[in-house]
Amino acid sequence: MPMLHGCAYPGCSTFTLSTYCVEHELLVRAVKESERGHALTHEDVTAVADTALSAETALTAAAPDTAV
Ligand SMILES: [Zn+2]
């Protein structure tokens, strides 16, 4: 059973199974993509964050409440 821990993103205390919460996982990935040459606009980042937020909400709803 993997352990939940705090997101590694500064200022974020969302519990996650990976290094970052879903939102910041996608955000960090998007930043890395942009560093490889694809210029990311603010709209792109906002869209990624919106998608991640929905995914995280679904994940939270599906996960048992173990982080009390
Ligand atoms: Zn986070």
C-alpha cells in the first residue's frame, strides 16, 4: 500500500502518491515540455491547471479518506 504524502511543490499541501499532486505533476510536466522548445502561453497553463483540478477532484472523490 503506497503512502500518501504532501505535494513537493512549494506552498502546496495536497496529499499525493507521487512527487507532486495531480495539478502540479501536470504543471511541472508542462514546464518541462516548454523548456524543450514549445513555447507555452498563459492560456495553455490555465487549461492544464483546469484539467488537473478536475482530475484531482475525481481522484479525491474516488480515494478513501486516509489522510486524516
Ligand atoms: Zn501540488
